[in-house]
Amino acid sequence: FSTNSYSVHKALQNFYEEIGDHVDDFVEAFQGKYGLLTKYPATAELMPNMNPIDYLEYLKEDVQTLRRANGFPQDSELQNEVDNIANLINSTLYKLRFLA
């Protein structure tokens, strides 16, 4: 995302720096409990032409849907890792909406 706003830039920078670690934490915990993941998409679909708030709202809804999907692990420790992802999204939305 391109922006002329320093606060938007910093909020998104924080998001991008942290999201990879959160996803990695989930994958490592999942694989430690259930074994290696072998079937997953090679690339993530990007949402072009979306402003940052719309994109994060999309991610927020996607996380809420996926965490309750059939076959998604409901173990509390794995759901906790999903909570960390959801918290990062919510925190970034707050920064974009109220601090920008």
C-alpha cells in the first residue's frame, strides 16, 4: 500500500513485521501436534486496489470464518495462535482508523 501518511505507514509496517511471525508460530505449533503440512496453496491471493482498512477487514472476516471451518483445529493452544493473528489485525485497524 502506498500512503503519504506517516501514521498509516508505521501501522502497516508494524503489521507486516509481525504477521509473518504469528503465522509461523501457528504453523510450527500445528505441525508439532499433527505432523507436517503438505497440502497448501503455493501463493496467497492478493487483494488489489483495496485500501488498507478494507483489506484488513477482509482478513479479519477470513480469520473468523477459517477458525470455525470444518476440519480447522479447535485445540486451545492453536486457537490462541489464531487469537494473536486476530489481535494484530484488530490493533492495526485501530491505528489506521483512529491514529491516522
